Amino acid sequence: MNREPQTLGDGTLQRLERILVARGMNPKVLPDTAAEPDPLTSLGLLEAGMPPRYRMARADHPEVLAWARDVTEQAAAPNPGARRQITNGPSLLMAGVTGAGKTHQAYGAVRALVEAGIAVRWLATTAADLYADLRPRPGHDTERELAAVSRYPLFILDDLGAAKASEWVEEITYRLINKRYNLMLPTLITTNLAMRDLRGHLGDRVASRLAEMTTRVVFETVDRRREPPTT
């Protein structure tokens, strides 16, 4: 039986993070049970769980900031005195060429939520890594893992459409997106593909739900990784 994510105390969280890091996993949990949490501690946990490249990322795209405000407004405290948490909210589909800054904005959006005082339980992965983790293999409960990913209050799915298309990839993507669509859980998705190409890559069912559940943000056609450094 799958259980809803639970908020953990600081000591338990630290032990859990050490276990996850030792197993090569990235702990993306920012709970807080104190009535007056220390925001610096929350930001410290956020940065510790982020890839080094995006540890100091800040969102500055108007539509990404608007999404963060909407999610913040819909957050609710589970009990009196607790920090507000994500219950449901809108999703974003960020499309643009490689290097346009989509992933940077996604991680920056999570920082914006934490800085707004929201306790965020979240997970980030690339689509290719997600499919690799969910490949059936002995001793690995992929169904339970898919259910857990589907229920994370906030999920970043990076580079959707970059993995090789197959019936299995289409089915896994549909099950993930459909669950989050039904639960109305905020999802940040980045892709290099246009919607028409996503439809061809992942099928009508996935594209239809993405079109309804997300606001589509198109990034400028500039690869920022190739831009010369400013002085």
C-alpha cells in the first residue's frame, strides 16, 4: 500500500538524506514541523539537494515567477502553526532550444517557493533517467516507484522527449502525467520539442493532458551556454 509523503523532523531528515546520498539518490525534501522555521536552514537544505550547477539558480522569467506566485497562493498549512505546503496547483511546460535556460528557471522556481515560506517536498530528474530507473528488473519494485514519483507534491521532469521513443516510454509517460493531471499536482516540464513534435514522440494522450494541465512557456532561441561571458 502506498502512503502519502510525510513531513519528517530535522534529525530524521538528516539521517534519511545521508542514506539517500549514499545510494546515489538526490534527496529533495524540505519539511518543517516547527512553528517558526529558520528560512536559512530551509534554503540550506534546498541547496544541499540541488545539483551544484543549479544550486544558486534564481527564476527571473515573468511566467515562471507568476507560476511560483500561483502555487504559493494555493499552498495550505496541514495544521495550525505549521508551514504551508503544496497541495495542488498549476503546471508549466517550458520549451526551447538546448541551453536556453529552462532547467535553470525550473530550479529557480523551487527556490522562489522556499523563499516565500513554503515547505516543499519535491523531486527532479531527466526523462531519460526516469525511464532508466523504471525499467523492470529483478528485485526492483518499479510500480511502487512510479506511484511515489506520481504523488510528489512538486516534480521537475527535465528534457521530456529526449529519450528514444517506444511503446513502453509512451505508456510510462502517460501513466505519470495522467496521475499528476488527475491529482492536480504542480509539475515543471522542460523540453526541446514543439508540442506537435511531443505529440508525435509520446502520443495523443500525453500531449492532450499536457496541453490542458500546463501553461506553455516558449524560451528565446538562444543557447546561453554558447554565449561569451560578460565582463
